[in-house]
Amino acid sequence: MPQNLQDTTTLHNGVKMPWFGLGVFKVQEGSEVVESVKAALKNGYKSIDTAAVYGNEEGVGQAIKEAGVPREELFITTKVWNADQGYETTLQAFETSMDKLGLDYLDLYLIHWPVAGKYKETWKALEKLYKDGRVRAIGVSNFHVHHLKDLMADAEIKPMVNQVEYHPHLAQTEILQFCKAEGIQMEAWSPLKQGELLSEPTIVEIAEKHGKSPAQVILRWDLQNEVVTIPKSIKEHRIIQNADIFDFELTAEDMGVLNGLNKDERIGPDPDNFDF
Ligand SMILES: NC(=O)c1ccc[n+]([C@@H]2O[C@H](COP(=O)([O-])OP(=O)(O)OC[C@H]3O[C@@H](n4cnc5c(N)ncnc54)[C@H](OP(=O)(O)O)[C@@H]3O)[C@@H](O)[C@H]2O)c1
């Protein structure tokens, strides 16, 4: 189990990735994203998850510069958007993201969604970026097991990470088991179901028992299930609270109860049925 906010999981290529980070989906470009990322870095976060489509890579880059944390201590993730998928277009999209972020290497580059007929060519571009040393690890997002198997059938390099929607209402048991068996690190997006799970009575009850908040219980559940987690908040007190989950442990019974909340219910689209 990770013992603190800086603890890392080791990806299958040996690169160390923090178990915990800040997500910046729907965080506005400009002062909102700059202040959120700086608040996270000031409070010990090392990992930031953005994407080209979030439109805030410049602000993330500005915050990284202003925070003054040594680059090698940070773990920065961005993602290639669907419209840019394909070999040459992905290579170009990567350079655009790097210019916006103001970085000379990236820690993790992800295929944002499995665009049918495109993701294999996109993956070839990620493999090239990896082999050229532009990015330390490459992975995918929103890949079901069948997408992963299809990709891996032709891939030279196995994805190091699969970032998927994951929270107590969407336990993703099949993907989690497959990823664990293949040495692919699973990462949770919308771990708090964008806030919807915070008033779930069962979670509130477990939180009260431990003297913790519902958000902290959910994020601890991620870590005890060996899933990397990247909750989003633009409020410093929540950024601090969300990461304060290393001083308690959910019991086997708590874990069973939380696992039992699964309803296969999503807040986002199903990767087999998205139209963007
Ligand atoms: N790969 C993908 O397709 C994909 C899709 C979606 C998201 N993501 C990534 O995953 C990250 C997290 O997911 P998300 O942003 O969708 O949702 P989330 O982290 O599940 O929830 C964020 C929401 O919860 C609130 N919140 C955060 N901490 C809280 C706390 N301690 N108490 C009460 N409310 C709290 C936030 O409000 P405030 O900001 O007002 O605090 C915000 O409204 C994203 O930011 C993004 O980096 C990836």
C-alpha cells in the first residue's frame, strides 16, 4: 500500500508513476487552472492529468513553471484527442501539446478514446514517441478488454496504463482483472463520479466510522484496489483533503461493502458507444 502522496507504482517499463494526482477536466484555462495546479504542487502532489481537449495545457505548463518543483519530480500526463488520431496527425498533436505545456519531455501520453479504425495507427505514433525518448510511458484511456486485446495483437509495446471511468458505482471488474494480469496499471477517472457519490448513504456511514469524508473513503478504496486515482478540485481545501488518505485503512468488510455498491452505472459515455 502507498504510504504517502509521493508514493509510486512501477509501470511495466520500470517508470514510477504516483498513485495519486490532480485531474483538470473542466478546469478553465487561465487563472483557474494555474491556481489549482499550483495549489496541488504546493501541497505535495507530483502528478497532473490534463488532455489536449481540456483546452488548459498552457495553464498547466505555466503553473509547473511558477511552482518551481524540479521537473524530474513531476509526472505529467496529457492525451491525444479523437480528431487528431492517425499516425502523422498524432505526432503533430503531440508537438502542439508539448509547446503548450512548455515541456521538453512528457511522462505519460494516452490515446483519449478508442476511435474505431484509427487507434492502431495512433498507437504506432505513441510507440515512435516512446522510442524517440519524447515520452517516458504510453498508454490508453477508455479501452475495454476487447480494445486492449485488439491493440495488443499488433502492438510492439504493450500499453503501460489504461485510464477508465472507475468509482463504486462502476467497479470495472473485468477490465481491472485483465489489466492486473497483463501488468497494465489501471487509473480511475471521475473517481468521485463528479461529486454524485459523496452523499451515498453507505459511503457517508463508512466515512463517519473512520472520521473521514466520503471523498477520502472513495479515494482510499481506489488505492486499496491498486488503482491510480486523479480527483479534480479547484478548491485548495479539497485538494488538501482529498490527498489526506494515508492515515487510515478500510477494513476487508468496508471494502466488500464498497465493492458491493457497483451498479455498472456511468457518468460518462460507454467506450463502445461514443460519437465524438
Ligand atoms: N480519460 C477520460 O476520458 C477522462 C474523462 C473524465 C475525467 N478524466 C480525468 O479524471 C479527472 C477526475 O475526474 P472528474 O474531474 O470528471 O471528476 P471527479 O474527480 O470524480 O469529481 C470532481 C468533482 O467533485 C468535486 N470535489 C472534488 N473533491 C471534493 C471533495 N473533497 N468534496 C466535495 N466535492 C469534491 C469537484 O468540485 P470542485 O472543483 O468545486 O472542488 C468536482 O465537481 C479529470 O479531472 C480528468 O483529469 C479523464
